[in-house]
Amino acid sequence: MNSGEEALVVEDAVLRFRGIVAVDSVSFEVGAGTTFGVIGPNGAGKTALLNCISGIYRLDQGSILLYGQQIQHHQPHRITALGLSRTFQSTEHFREFTVRDYVMLGRAQQARCSVLGSLLLWPIAERAERAERQRAMAVLDRLGLVEFATERLSDLPYGVQKRVDIARAVAAEPKIMLMDEPTSGTTTSERDAVSHTIRTVAATGVTIVVIDHDVDFVTRHCDRVLVVNYGRAIGVGTPKEMLGRPEVVEAFLGTPVGHSA
Ligand SMILES: Nc1ncnc2c1ncn2[C@@H]1O[C@H](COP(=O)(O)OP(=O)(O)O)[C@@H](O)[C@H]1O
Ligand SMILES: [Mg+2]
């Protein structure tokens, strides 16, 4: 569904790494409340593009507007504060966290508990923490993950870890979420569960920008897709339009449909 407002406008984005042009004059728009896919072969510049949007990489040229605000010079935390949240490719560093605590991490920016505040005002801090825990549980409940709340991330199947990471990003109450290959490395049934989680998030009106190798996934979930190859945009349109183009099919030769590398 498109409310008419653009959540994200990328104009003539260029990102270079020494000799490589990872993102080469890419322009596209993402309507608020829509799910937007980014597809292309390995090394096409998909992750680099998402990293520019979340502020990890700085564009060499071009502009990025998030809800009408120029963000191409912003630090990641300022972009987060504007309502952007992202998932990670790996939760490896948080293996020992319980699911509930990991999801509470997603609220770090919202939960305004300073260390000094926690010491001086411990009853208030304790109440605030209880409220945060309840909020994390509410997100887990909404995404069908409550049964895993007290389990350690490392004890869970990979597909569930991927869904928990989406829950962490949702806990930040974002307006727009970036997901880099949320179904990579998952089995077919896990992929269906991750897809269902993404669809649940999309149904709440959150704008989603998702990179995925799986053409089938993109076709089913995305309103529009951007196809990139060698850093360049081959085209933007509905999945049907894009996958009907010979140059798009050609870009995917060697990357079988349904394959997640
Ligand atoms: N931090 C980096 N330093 C140097 N080159 C990079 C860096 N990140 C990505 N690249 C290069 O930019 C290009 C695009 O990479 P990437 O965005 O990771 O591709 P994709 O996500 O589409 O597989 C590749 O040629 C890659 O080697
Ligand atoms: Mg990538």
C-alpha cells in the first residue's frame, strides 16, 4: 500500500572503494508503507547501498532523503533517531543473550535510563526496566516468538535467530526497516517462517527495504524492486515487470532462482 508519501528517495548515489565503483549513479524512490526489494548478483553493490542509507558508508556523490530530510551526511545514530532500523546478517556477537534481552537491546535508544539515573533513582529505573521488558515481550508475542523469550540465541535454530533479529529491529518502533538477506542460509520451512514475520511487520505499516537473492521471495513480498548489477541500476518496477525483462534475466544467469548464496 502506498500512502503517496515517499519514505526514501535516493538520487544519483555514487560510492567508490579505491578503484571500485560499488554504487554507480543509482536513483530510486520507496513509497511509505510499501515493501521494496533490492536484487542482483553477488557483488552487485546491494549491501553497500543499504550501508549508505543507514549511514555506515558515506556517499561520494548524490543524496538520500529520509521522509524529506537529507541524511547522506548523518551519522548512523542520527539516522536511527529519524525512524530507521536495520537487521544484521549475523547475531554471532550476542550468542549468550536471551531472546528477550536481545530484543530489549533494540529499545536502547528509546529507553532513557542513564547509569547515574539508575543509581540515584533505582525504584524508577526498576519500573522503567520492567516496562521495557513488557514491551519486548509484546513484540515477541506479536511476531509469534514468545515461546523462545528465555532461551539463549545460540540454542535456537538459525531461522528463529533471523526472526528474533527482526523482532529486535521492530522493538525500536521504526518507520522504515532495512533487511540484508533475511532469509540467507535458512531452510525452506525456515524461509516461510521468516517471510511470514516480514509480512506481519509490513502489515503494521512499516516501510521495508529488503535485499534478497531469492527471486521467488521478492516476487511474493515486494511491491516494487530495484535490480542492480555491477553497481548500476538495471531498472525499478513491479517484480513482474522487472523479471520479464531479458537484461534482468541475463543478470541472474548463474544465480538460479530460489538460490540463497
Ligand atoms: N568495505 C569495502 N571495501 C572495499 N570494497 C568493498 C567494501 N564493501 C564492498 N566492497 C566492494 O563493493 C562491491 C559491492 O559489494 P557488496 O555491496 O557487498 O555486494 P552485494 O551485497 O551485492 O553482494 C564489491 O565489488 C565489493 O568487493
Ligand atoms: Mg551483500
